[in-house]
Amino acid sequence: MMPTHHPSENPTLAFHRDIDLIPFAESLGYDSFHIGEHHSGGWESIPSPEMALSMAAAKTGRIRLGTSVTNLPFHHPFQVAERIAFLDHLSYGRAILGIGPSSLVTDKKLFNIDSGRARRMMSEAADVIVRLLEADDPISHKGEFWQFDDMRLQLKSYQQPRLPLALPTTGGLESLDLAARHDMELWTPCGLNRPGGGVFTSLWSDFEKACGREGKTANRNSWHLVSSFYLAESREKAWADVREGLMRETGYFLSIGFKSLYQAYPDQPISEITAVSAAERRDWVIGTPDDAIAWIENKIEQNGQFGGVMLTTHEWAGSEKLRHSLELFARYVIPHFNSGRYNLKNEAEVLAEQFAEHGEVLFDAEYQKSNLTNK
């Protein structure tokens, strides 16, 4: 969840609507929920994900709660480490620190930090944060951006030896080195305009090499692909629900410098970008649970096994329709890939075979047996 809300909306209501989505996601069996940090532009309106997640922690009991991301260049690393450790205690060990350099141009302009500087700041801050989370004794640091002597967290994370970190990346070697160094989860945003045409075999190969240099083993279960899904009972209904809202939000992203992610060819004019072409280039799924299953199976075939899918939230439709989409994903898509947890489908197939062999005789006998048992 970035989140994205139209600037004309009541932000107070939007915040509570965002946070109330988290216990709903937990009730559907989702594994984790993540919230981003933004400070400008009017659309992405949560400035402190830890505060929103702490409110969600009080309303949930199982789902993991993470930042996606905390923009490290905007904060002293001690304060980031301290806040996320505090959230980890408030949630009884469910916190994940997702980090990044900030991808919102207006935020970097606000803090007067260019992209190259932001990436170096992120890397340095991440190294400091990990040291703080792991250290029992005070540490000192003399870096390019931060210098301090004898600092120590008075509250380390609830999870031991420390809480996990995660990093969004499409395969930059510096990012992969950082992730390998600190055993981070990888979040890979999908899209046909991403490196490799949206196929990430090179990314994984590079990450394995990075892990090897650090004496670590790359774990595919910690790799998640990121995309947007809106599901309904038919593709026609799905598109009818989201077409207008999708284009409204796409206009925002085009205005802040993400045009290249939507273009079918270099210098394609914005006037040619439609809801359908945007979804195609961004590799989104607007359709049915079967379409979502096919998308994930295709990604496994292209990239090999990975640990999960991160769904991004959008207010392309009303709240009830968006919740219904999440429910369809949980009811039909998740079980398809977690079938090892139960044998229901196999049992139903056995019953169908027996019924085909014996016809109504079997059915009547089973019915009578059930009736007798109930009496």
C-alpha cells in the first residue's frame, strides 16, 4: 500500500480505511501487509508507516507488518532502527523493515537529495541500522553521511537475533550486494519495461553471485514478485469496475516521471496510453482468479520458483469491490499454490470417479448412511 488517494478526498477517512484493510487481509489469510512513506505530491499521503502499522498491530494478531518502504535518506539511521524495533515489540515480533532510497521525485526535491546521493545514503544507513539492531555494546560510525560515537539501542528488536529487512529491486548490482550482505528479502516490481523484458533470471543469477561473495546462500523463498491484481467474476466486470479509476491514477504516475514504465515504444505520446495498454506494460492482472493463477504460473515458468507475490493496493474501484477482489484472490488463487496443505481436491476427484462408476446407487447408499448416522 503506497497508498494512493485522490487529493480531493478526506485524508482522515482515507487513513482509517487504509488501516482497517489490514485486519481484513489477516482474516483472509494473507501473510504480511506493508505501507509506504511519502511526503509530497498530494496523492501518496502516509508520512510515517510505523505509526499506521502500530495502529494495525492493535487490531491484528498474526499478520506481519512492514514498511514498503522507509526512505532511509530522510532519516538518521539510529531513529529508524529505534522506531522499527519499537514496532516489533508492539506487534510481538511481526515487524519487517522494508528500505529504499525514495522513488518519488517530489520527495527527493523536497529534501534536496538527488538519486545518486540517495542510493549511497540508503546503503550506508542500512549498514548502520543492522549494526545497531545486532549490537549489545555501543557502536561508533564515521561515514560519508553520518558520524557518531557510542550509540546503542536501549530496545533491540523483539525478533532475535534481529528483525528482517527487505529491499525492492529490479536487479541493480549495488542493491543486490546490499541485500546479500544483510540477508534481506527481495521485492521485484514486475512490468514489461523492466530489465530483461520483465523476466528476472539474470537478477536471480546475479543475486546468487552476490550471496556467494558474502558467504551466504540465496533463498528463493525470500524472493517476492510485485504487481497489481484486480479480480472479479469475469474480465468484462473487472474492467468495468476499474477502467476509470485506473486511468485517473495512471495520470498521476505519468505526471511524476514514470512515463517510461507505461510506454510501448520510446517517446510514445501520453495521449496513446490507455487503461488496457497501461495494464499490459505494467504487467497487471485485471480479470478473474484463473487469470491470476495463469500469471503466477507463467512467472514461475519464466523465473523458477519464488517465495510469494506482493499485491499492490489501489483505489481503482469502491471499497467493497476492492475487498471482494482480495477475497477472490484468497479464496481461489492462494489455495491453488498452497495445495500441499490439504487434500480436498483429491478427495472430491475420488468421489466423482466413484459416482461415475456406481451412479445413483452409491449416492443413495451414502445418503441413507448419513441419514441413519444423523438420527
